[in-house]
Amino acid sequence: MKKPIYITNINQVPELTSEEQDVLVPVTAKFIFRSNSYYQQLINWDDPDDPIRRIIVPLGDELENWGRLDASDEVSYTVVPGLEHKYKDTALLLANDVCGGYCRFCFRKRLFMEDNDEVVRDISHGLEYIRRHPEISNVLVTGGDPLIMSTERLAEIVGRLWEVPHVRIIRIGTKMPAFNPSRILDDPKLVALFEKYRHPERKLYVMAHFNHPRELTELAVEGLSTLLRVGAIIVNQTPLIAGVNDCADTLAILFERLSYIGVPPYYVFQCRPTLGNKPYSVPLEKAFEIFQEAQAQCSGLARRARFVMSHTSGKIEVVGKSDGFVYMTYHRAPNPADNGRFLVFKSNPEAHWFDDYAEAKVICADGPKGMRAAAAQRDPAGVVVRSH
């Protein structure tokens, strides 16, 4: 496979007119741009609304003052430089601050700004923290994209984590199988790395990021299949993005194709209200309806994803909507008391994030019994009272 050429200047995209480039220069001055020749050939440049284009090419509307850089308050869970510990058994290691391409709706775009100090090259402090916390069984290596690093550097990180006996799962969060399949197909040392850590009771996971079915090219599927053959476990997660996959048919095709190649859909995320993300965010209830309609079109193996928000208070799953109410539960929470907590809110079609509901009266119950009790306690204003 011909090695892709990386593009880091919007003026280097010949398919854009000079007028389009001029409009986008201020955007890329604020939010970094990076693409490559492989990924850009997936774009239908005759279609200004092409979904692949929307993933990687900036929009002028990104400059709208909406959201904030750390929408989920990740910094508040940073325990040592480069390491976040939000959930008891899972730690997040920020291994680098470079990606193979920068998704326009990235929720960590703050890491790619000049004053970022959250990513460190020396991971020793993070490793020492993990060693001192035997409850950590899962470590997510992310950033940035770990697969943009050299194989030698990645092997060093994985090897040092593998030496910690209570770390049973190492997850590598990456979009490189979509952005640049040659990273896998042209590097036998990378493939050997995954094979080296094949183990019956410890796993190396790849958390892939395919947002649209057209990213699943023949080369991309070959790259995924190569990793699967040597024992990697691969799942896929994607945000639901306006103009990319906010169509039930499109999302259903993505789910089904992933299931055919043995890559289960894992999470569908509500787009985080990160600064610059306004043009990519779909109102939450509309997004959930799209998600539900997509799943209704799929077989059981293709409908395993959960629709969630990564909120500062935990991973909140949206589980239902009916009779003017929205139903949610804490899928994961840093506060053990919140785990499994069931939440009911009055419908708000304009809401894009949990806080748009949480600022109103909370409707809260715990478990199925609490849910039934809460449903029976609606006041005349349509608000369900807290039930404990």
C-alpha cells in the first residue's frame, strides 16, 4: 500500500477553492487540522455535505462560542500527570498528543493546543500510580492516538503495563484503522506486538473509531482482520454526529457491517459540548431516537451498543423516552452511590447534554421498583419526585 502523505495546512487541500481555504484558515488557527491523502480520497468532493469530508475538513461554524474545552471535566480526575482515574477499575493513560487525523468534533482538542500540559512523555508516574492501586484492572492507552507513535514506543508502554499483574486488560483507543490502514498492514512488528500479548486470561483490546460505513474500505477491513487473526479484541465506538451518521439507515449499516467483520458496536456517544462542536451536535432526544431506529433494523449481534454521555458525574446511558419523559441511568459512576441510579426527566427537545436536564427539577429513582414508584409520583407539573 502506498504510504499516505500527511496534510497539516488547509491551503494544501487542492479540492478546496481559494475562497473556502480563506474562510477556514482562522478555524485551523484555533483548532488544529490534520488529514492524509488516503483518507481524503474517500471524500466525494462534488458533494459539499459529504460525511467523510465533514469528519475531517473544518467548518466556519466551529468558531461559534458554544461549549467549553474540557466538557467532561477530565482534568478533575487527573491523579498524576498524564493519568486519569475516574472509575474504580479503569485508568486512562494519555500517552501522546498527536493523531493520524483530527476529527472536527474531537472532545480532547485542548490537548492539541500550545498551552496543553496534560500529556506527558514520561509515563513513569502514571505507571507507579497504577502499581499502587490493585483495583485497576483496565488501562486505556489514548491521547492523541497511540498508533501514531512508533511501534517501539507503543511496545514499551504495553510491556510495562503488562508487567503489572493486576492489569488484566489494556485498551488502545485509536482511529488509525480508519485514517490509515497501512499503519497495520505495512508494519509486521505492530502485528507481532498484538500476537506477543495473546493470553487466555489477559487481553489487548483495540477501541476502534469508525463513524461512517464508507470508512470501512477493503483496506480498513483487511487491517482489522489482520489484528483479529493474531488475537486482538476489537470493538467500535462512535459519537453520533450531525451530517455524518445522524441517519438511522446509515447508523444501522455501520452496526451491521461491523458485526459481519467481528467488531462489535460498543458505545454510541452523544457529541460532547466541547468548544467548536456546535455544528456537529444533534439534540440528545433526537439522537436517541436515531439510535433506537438504527438498532431496530439490526440483528442482535449488531445491536449491542449503548447510547451514552460521558458526563463529569459518570457515564450516563439514555435508556428510553415516552409520555413526555426521558429515562436515563448511570452506566458507570465515580461515586459508587450513583452506580445504577435511575433518572427520569421531563422531555426537553432542545437539550444537547445532561446539564440541560440537571438544571431543572431532577426526577430520580433507583432500580426497577424505584422506577415504578417514581412513575406513580408525577406531580401536576409533570415532574417525578425523588424516590429512595
